Amino acid sequence: GTPDGHTLFLPSGAFTAHAASVKNLPYDPVRGFTWISTLLTYPFVVIVKSDSPYRSIADVIADAKQRPGKLNYGSVGVGSVFHLAAELFNSMARVETVHVPFKGGAAAMVAMAGGQIDFIFGTITGSMPHIQANRVRAIAVASKDPSSQLPGVPTVAETLPGFDVTSFSGIAGPPGIPRPIVDRLNRDIRAVLEDPETRKHVLALGGDIRPSSPQDMRGRVEGEIAKWRRIVAERKIEIR
């Protein structure tokens, strides 16, 4: 039967990174879904350990140019946004830094504290507790606009124009949900996101509330997959 909008899923930035990295996906990552609305966006941030000599992204680039292949960055696995963000950085800064994947963000943080890795492109949500505890420092925000959560921290784009890694979460469903149901769900989502209590909780997580039209959400997903596919091809990234 026709999908009735009762079965929905919550795609995030990880969905677009996975879609771009995996060869021979068994589904079409854009046409295989009904896109309903983005819920929130959250910037990635560049973090270093608190006593790192790097004070800015320009410092990282300068050191990486002087010592090619000597700087390491951490991620939560091959094909993660953490990984692809740093490879986008390698590409745009024309440097070679080395990928060290970990099983999860906590393990990567421990490795950074121990000096095994020099920097991480991480989510603002996962990084905030470590920043507040002074275990790590944010030296740059990876989204094209600065973050209200990290006042005074410049963007990577100020040094590398056009750099933007912003993750998102949203709501989608199986293909073929009738348009009136999509429109109703979209309206309901907007109403929930306008609720002051909801807003307070979401902002506490480090996200920005960004409801969108179904078309805009589809455009975001399509654009992200295209961006990551370029990086996967250029940097020869392979998912084992």
C-alpha cells in the first residue's frame, strides 16, 4: 500500500557521508526516500588538546606544510563525517595529514589527551563537555558561520574560503508518501520546533533549529552527498 507517514526515520550528516563512501549502495540515497524537514543543524569544530601549540587553523596548516605526513587526526571511523571533514581540509589546504580511526569519539578524545593525535574535526555536541572541562580547545568552527555556542572562535572558512562542514538531523520517510501527508508532517514539525521548551533543549545540545521545506531538505542531502563523493574520489577513500 501507499506509505502513510507513520514509518519515519531520522537521517543525519552521517547518512550523507555513508552514502558517499560506500560503493554499490543497494538504494538511491536521494530518490529512495521522501524528505520531510530538517530539524537542526550543528557545526563541526576543530579541536586540539588544551596545551597544544596550535592556536589557529593557520598554525595547523603551517606545521603540516613544514612536516608533510607527520600530523595525525582522529575520527570515529572510515567514511565518517569526522574523517571526510579532515580530508576536505587536506584537499583545500593542500596538506597531507594522516587519518587515525577510533571506535567512537571518546576513544579519540583519550588519544588526543595522550598526544597520539594532533587534531580532530568533531561535532560541537560531542566536544562541548571536553571544551568546558578544559581538556581540549576549539581553534576553529567548521561551518561557514561562527557558532553562538563558541563566541570568539573563528571559522575555518576565514582561512580556507568556502570551507563548510555542518551536520544536520531531519525527518524522512519511505518513498511515495502522498504530498498532503508530507505537508501536514512538515507543519507539525515546525510547530514542535517553535515550542519554547523544545527550543531550550535543542539549543542546549549545541544545535541550531532549522526547519526546512521538503525540497530544501532534499537539496541539502543531495548537495552533501555530492560534496563528499568528490572528496572520496579525490582522496581515494575506500570503505573496507
